[in-house]
Amino acid sequence: MASKHHTDEVFTQKRRANRKPIKFQVQLNEEQKEAKSIIVENPITVIRGLAGSGKTLVATQAALDYFFTKQVDKIVITRPTVSKEDIGFLPGDLKEKMDPWLAPIYHNLYMLYNKEKVDKHLENEDIEIVPFAFMRGRTFTNSFIIVDEAQNVTHEQMEMITSRIGLRSKMMICGDAHQTDLKKKSDSGFKFLYSAARRIKNLEAITLKTNHRNEIVEDLLNYYNEAVDRGVSITTSGSYIYNGTK
């Protein structure tokens, strides 16, 4: 995605009087702007999309827009620490242990806005990046909350996190059901919440379809996802099993 300054007018009517639009370092495409406009209208928005569709980018830009135009006092970003790889013991304090999981969030923040200003707000904890395990028991008032990699959030965790939203707050739930790392994919609460938008007022679900990585990524993902949908299971040796037959 090209890094160009732009003036985003999606939130113009929602801003307080005499507030100038925020200039971001990355321009959203029309699909992403439409997603951002939906965020304005709903307290909770679920965004689904394949890898490279810009789910976290849209959510992060919306959060920064709300924050810098003083429509919220705080940004809270979280993601579950689930991995298929055995990474062993990680040394260091909590921040150092969490950095491998949180690096994509920092990347989006720095890609969108001035790094020095973002770091200042991170230091002051106006922008707070929190391990998912530390979200229980909190209530977020006048805040913008982003739940990233939500396909790795269980049903119980999803109920917990969505019930944390307080007054004058917005929550973004970003995920891709095809990238679930839970041992049992049925434990993921992401699909359930996405489908719940048809029945719950002010809960909106949207899908981003445009790939912003190399064009081969979309073809590769489609190939793998179609195989999974047909019941193909890839073994550790690289062979595949279909209906129990290699």
C-alpha cells in the first residue's frame, strides 16, 4: 500500500466543531473507507477479511482519528497470545515477552502516524497495548478498543471482551476464520459473533475483500482455503489426507 498523506473526510460530521481532519501517512481505499464509516455508526463492529486485506489498518486508523480529534480519551489494543509454533521460554519483562505478538500493532501505528508522537502516547498509556489475559475485570469508558487476531479468541473470551465496553466507547473485532490457531477451531468465537450481527442491534459485521500484498497471496490463500473447505488435511510430512485416504 502506498504511503501517501491524505485528508480523511469520513469522520467530518462526527468531529467536534473546529477540529481539523487528521492527516495520515497511508491512504485507505474505497472499501476501507466504507468500513471506517460503518465503525462510526456502531458501538461494536466485526471486520472479517483474509490476510493482507487491511483489517487492523482500518481499525487502527479509526482509533487514531477518534483519539486525536478528542472523541475518546484512550485507545486500547489487544490480541490473544496463541501460536502454533513452540517458541520456548521468552526472557525479559512482560513488554519484552509480548513484543513478538504485538509487533504488527506497532507497525500499523507507526505506518499511519508520526512515530515520536505515537511513542509519547504509548509512554503515557493514552494508547495502551494490553495482553488479552489482562482484559478481564476492566470496563472501558470513553475509549476505542481494538481486538486483533480475534479468530483465536474463544467463545468465553469473546463474551468477556465484548461485555467490557462502557459508555461513549467503540470496539473493533478483527479476524480471519481461516487463520485460527486454536487446537479446536470450533472453540473460536469469531464466526459466532460475526453471524450474531444479523440479530443484535448496533452490532455490525463487514468483510474486506481486497488484497494489499503481492497478487500471488490471494491465489495462494484461496487455494489453501478451498482445500480445507473440501475436507483436505495437510500432514506434517507435506502429504495430504482427504476423507481419511492419502
